[in-house]
Amino acid sequence: MFHITKRILRASMVVSGAVLGAIFFVLSITACSFETKGISVKEYIVPDSSSVLELQRLKKEMKEEVAGMSRITENMVFTEKRGISEYKIGPDDVLSIKKTEGEKTAEYDAVVRPDGMISYDLIDDISVNGLTANEVDETLTNAFKKYIKHPRIEILVKKYNSKSVLLLGQINTYAYTKRISGPGRYNLKRKTTLLDLIVIAGGAISGQEHGNADLRRVEVVRKGKSYTVSLYDVMFKGDNSQNIIIDDGDIVTVPELPTYGERVYVLGEVASQGIYRLKDAYDLLAAISIAGGTTRVAVDSEVKIIRGYMENNREPIILSANYNQILKKGDISQNISLNDGDVVYVPRTAIGDINEFIVNTVPLLDYLLYPGKYRDAYFGDKHLRFNELD
């Protein structure tokens, strides 16, 4: 594996672009001998009906959960009183207390202690955790009635420190403003939707050559569970069912949009290896056709489709298709529809041992799909990091 990686490094320094570097790697694995064939596309395109139904059920459940999270009227951050959202006070928040007696007004800042209590004037250990400013006002007013005939109390939250959300990913950072922007931790001050959060933080990155935000796949992690929502649909289709209301402790990640959007990789023994748009390379026949067809040394009966590696960086599924049977026998059942991120590989020699194929292909997939990981693993300060290749 060390020697294979060095080949990739040399190729990447001589030729620009991830595709050409990856092609060099792919061609180096075709000489392997193999034993097993992988999953036939005929079997794969007719999956177990119970699995399909289970996947549909899970997707429906998540959609319903997300919709419910966009309609809530109370969480750890706020509650609604008479149709108005009010912030819930917690430890480390700073309250401004104004007490008026006759013509005299006294102001005092009280920090909410870790136990959720404050002390003020003649009143000790007042529990304010989870209360709104109006509820604290009412609590203090009732407490002072023992000492003052008509107490007048006003409570405001001066500093919001107890609730926060962590925002990561492709968010604009502005150096010319005093307001905080960019990825980071944001204190929550009120009822805040996902779109509110992104706007407050500076907006998602767009209109740049590299690093644009993928608004269709924003991830929200809450209490250990991950939800994928389309902020694009919220912004441009008015789908507020996906505009999640942020809760304390949420982690929001706006991923980077792939340079080529939805794409398919066609590699190996084809006339023109490269990255193609999914809408142009929507199935196996279209993908190989747009790549100029197979070469005279291609093993057309052993075409492989590598699928699913981008999903949580897991071990991919390897599908096998007989391209010959599509062209010469009209076997359309072999012409599998392609998904975003699929890698179509046309070998020069027969591939048998899929386990070995996967082991040898994983570095290629990392190189193609996660160039940042490849860069971080093998380069440091613009120099090759050979000490980490073992």
C-alpha cells in the first residue's frame, strides 16, 4: 500500500486534477488476481422488498420528526406564552433587575448561579432556572410584597450564556464587521430556526470557485441523532417543514458542495476517463457512452459499479454488470441506473476477489471523494508527509 500511495503522490505532482491522479491508481490495480465476482446488477436492482419498505419507513419517520421539530412551541431555549416566544433563563445568564420605590429606582445585575438560583436584596436563593423574564418578575414581585406594599420590579436578560448551538462547515466569515460570523459556537437568545441561525452567522458560502455550501444536505445532530435537511427547499421552495427550530446543544454542519455537483466517475478502459454530471450519465449505458465507449482491451463483461462509499465513509458495495449483454443482446436489466457518487470501472482483466478489490480501491475512493483527507494525510506545510504513510 505504501508503494501504491507513492505512485498516487507522484502522479498528482505531475498532472493536475484528482481524476488523472486517480486514473493512475486504478490502472495499477488491474493486474491483481481474483476469486469471487461481487453482486450482479440483476440481483441488486431487484432488492428484497422488505428492505425497501424498511428504508422507506425510516425515511418517512425522519421526515415526520423533522417536520415536528419545525413546529414546536417549546424546547430548552424558549417557551411560548400567549403566542409570544420567551427565553428560558439558565445558569451563567446575567439578569438586569430594576426595582422602583416611589421616585427611587435601583438597578442590579444578577448572575444566575450553577444551581439555577440568584439572590437579590432581601431575598436569597430564588430559583430562576427554566423561568422566563416575566416569570422571574412575578416571582420577585410576590417575594417583595412581604416588605413593600406595591413593589415594582422589571427583569431583563442582559447576557445570554446558558444556551448555545455549534455551527460548522461552509459559513461566511467577515473580517470587517464587529458582529461574530463564520463557523463557531453561538449563544441562543430566543426561538431560532435553522435559517435564522445561518443568516445570523453570515450566510452560507456561495458564488466562489471552491467551497460552496451544499444547502440540500445540512446536517443537524441532536442528542446523538443525526437529521439531514434541505435548507435549499426552505429558502427556494418555501418548505418550512424542514426549517428546524434550534435547541440547546445542537450541532449544525453545512457541508461543502462537490465541485461537480451530482456526479459519476467513469474510469478504466474507456476512451475518455473523467467525472461526468449525473444528469448526463444517469445509467451505465449513458455513462460509458459519454466516456467514449470501452477500449479494445476492456473486459466488457466485468464492469464494476462502486456504490455507497460516500455515505458515512463506509465500505462500498461492488456491483457487477455485463456491458456486452446490454449492447449485443439488448439485456436492459444490466443497464443499472446510477446514483450520485457512483464509480464506474471498466477493467482490463477479469476481477474476481471483490474483498481484495475493495481493499485496493479504498485509497482511490478517498482520493476522489475526500481530497481534503488525502491532503491532510499526505501533505504538511506544502511538503509530502512520508512519515505518516506506514
